[in-house]
Amino acid sequence: MFISTGSSDTSVKSFKILLVAPKGKKDSKSNQKPLFHMALGVLVSITPPKHEIDIIDEHFGDTVDYDADYDLVGITARTIDATRAYEIADNFRKKGKTVILGGIHTSFNPDEASQHADTIVCGEAENMWGTILNDLEHHRLKPYYNAKDFPPVKEIVPLDYKRIAKASLREKVDTTKSIPIYITRGCPYNCSFCVTPNFTGKLYRRQKPEDLKAQIEDAKEAFFKKNGTSSKPWFMLCDENLGINKKRLWQALDMIKECNIMFSVFLSMNFLEDEETVKKLVDAGCFMALVGIESIKQSNLEAYNKSHVNTPEKIIEIIDQCRKAGLNVQGNFLINPSLDNYDDMNDLVDFISRNNIFMPIMQIITPYPGTSMYKEYKEKGLITDEDWEKYNAINVVIRSPHYNSVEFQYRFMQTYYKAYSWKNIINRITHNPHPLMGFVTSFAFRKNLHELLETFESEHGLKRSNKLNLY
Ligand code: SF4
């Protein structure tokens, strides 16, 4: 499908297009990364078939060939990958290639990005892409396109998995790697640390359930390789917040149930309070919901515009209910150098350990450009570092009233590692559904955290005697 409400596709020329997902030097090594970057998957799916597309994704070790023959190079950039995106863009421009930069970071830093590209694209691409390709053909490519100057994206397109598979270098995968898919886009909430309200926005859109089923079948054919341990592929539902409309969520789950897959999903805790929703999720094949619990301090939740969520006691009640139904709830937690002290970190890790939270993710809060937090912290002079490579949620980039940034980061990494002590891992896998998966993923987290900690200690000359008892 090709959507081009900005201009009709009257072009006859076909282009060779390269789409790049760069990997920042300090981007994480997580093996939970889905098989392709969703923004690139959407672009592939809306590009007229006459154009030839290659995808390079550095998260999977693809290498960029600057001498290859492309008419257009499109690079997407999240904040953590921005510096690398600029490096790739500069190299291609030196070779005389036409480069377009888009994605979340570019959308909120167009002046910065424009120094590295011929064209900057801000916002959701669906309704601009046709115009851009048309302008390219007629040698009138503009330096700047903004989704605000085009009709709003009211419908989201199905992904063309066969074409994405052909464009990318990904081999078929077994059940240990996830295939991305999305049903909805947008979120009506306004959490201050999240870029969604200002990028995809509050307009909540969804695909037709019938499109969903066809995509899942295509995706299986294109990307899934059965092995002995499981016949079901793992899909990652990349929706920002899938549960906003319960009736539609249930419709989608009924459809997914027929597809014989397993999947993980991002959801607000509020939606898991509903036992019937949890039952439907599990029946449809959902084994894990990633939930932003963020903080166990009410004052922090209020500072983040997230006070609509439940109290810690209620959260534990909901998690227990999900466990009984066979659903793992993975918790995401934020540590804020300007709001939290070491006692708060200890309280949090105690909470995580005591309640056996499944595969907890801890992050140092990072005010990403495009969030209302970035604006607020910038105005208050709280941002201390705008080296985008450090915007990976384990570095300190905002001021702490109590600690220097190295101390704070070191303490954070120790606390995070402690959440993955052997004792905590064993307790966790014995209390949550899917114990084998819990063990394998916890082991990988622990190993990765240990490496990060050792690297940090060696970079900052921290001595063994300073270390806490972490095991
Ligand atoms: S964090 Fe989740 S609930 Fe909050 S605005 Fe972002 S997508 Fe919506």
C-alpha cells in the first residue's frame, strides 16, 4: 500500500534506496531487540514497489558500504544513535549521495541534524513520503519536510513483512528473537519523560483486526524458522500503549488467538487490573507485559505526570493476579538523580526483590529531547550533559543536589546488579510463570550488568575495596 495524500505518485523513475538504523556507541547489547526498526519497516511498507530498498541495521552487526550505488540514503535516529547517524550521513555525503535524516531525535533537533543531511524529515512519515520521492525525482527535494504541513496520519498501515525481509539481511529466526508488529499508535497520556505525546501524539489509531491476521501469517512465513523447542514464533507488540480502548483490544486479542503465536506487549498497569483482559491476553499467547511502574514514590509519579497509576500495594496485588493467570509482568523503574537518593535506590531494590518482580529494568532518568521533561529540566538548568551518546539511561546527564555524577552512576549500577543477585534470580524464577525463560533472560541480564559494572570501574579507576557486597 502506498499512501501519498501530499501528492499523487506520478513518477516513473525507480530509485535504489538505502534505509539505515544506526547504533550509537553506547547503545545497549540487549538481545530483546526486535528484528527490525519499526520506522524503517513502515517506510518499506509504504514505498511504491517499483523502488528497490535495502535495510542496514547496525544493531544486528550489518556494515555500511559507503561505495554502494544508491539514489537516496534515509537514516533514522533516536537520541542515543544520533551521533552515529550523523557520522554515517557525513560519510555518505562525502561520497556525493543524497541523504535524508528522520526519526525522533531529528524531529526535535532539526537545526542540529540539518548540518549532516540534504533533507530533514520531522514527524510521522506516512503522509510525506510520497511527496518526498516525487520531489526527488523532479530534482526539487526541499531541505525540510514537517508532518504538520501534511494531513494528519489518521490510519496506520499494515507492514509488508515479505518486502521487509527481502530488504533486510535478517535470516529467519527461532523463538528466541522477536518479530515486531503493531496494532495501535499514539497514547492519550502525558508522562513527562516520554516522547510519545509529542511525536506520535495523543490521537489513538489502530489497524483493522483483519489486516492484523494477514500480517502475522506473512511475518511467520518471512521470518520464522521452527526449531525443536517451540513451534510458536515470538512477536513483540510495539504499540506505545495497547490497552487504551478495551473493546478494540479484546477484538485484536480474539484475532491473535487464532494465529498460534506467543507475544510480549507494552501496557499500562491500569489495564491489567481487569481480570478478563488478563485472561484474554494469556489465551491469545501473551507471556509477558512490560509495564512502566517507574517509581514507588508518589511524589516522583506526580512529578512525571503519572500519578494516575496505582499505589505500590495495588501494583503488587495486580502483579499477583497476573501471575496466577500465567502472565509475567516485567517492571520498568526510573531512578532520578534530582529526586532520588541512595536510600530511595535501596528501597526500590528491596521492593523489587521482596515482590519478585520479573526481569526488572532500571534506568537513570534521561530527559530526551521532545519530552516535556527535557523542556522543564532545560529551563531549570538541571541538564548537565548533551552528549547524545550518553543518553542511554545508565549515564547521569542531570544534576543531583547530593552526589557527583560518577558516584551516583556507580551506586545505580551496583543497585541494578544487586537486583540480579543469584538469590533474587532464584526467588524470581520460582515465583513467576515461565521459569526457564526467566532463568535464561535473568542470566543474560546479570552477565551484561556485570560487564557494564566492570567497564565502569576500570574507566573510573574504582577500586575493589569500594565495592558493595553484590552477590
Ligand atoms: S509512558 Fe506510556 S502511558 Fe506514558 S505517555 Fe508514554 S506511552 Fe503513554
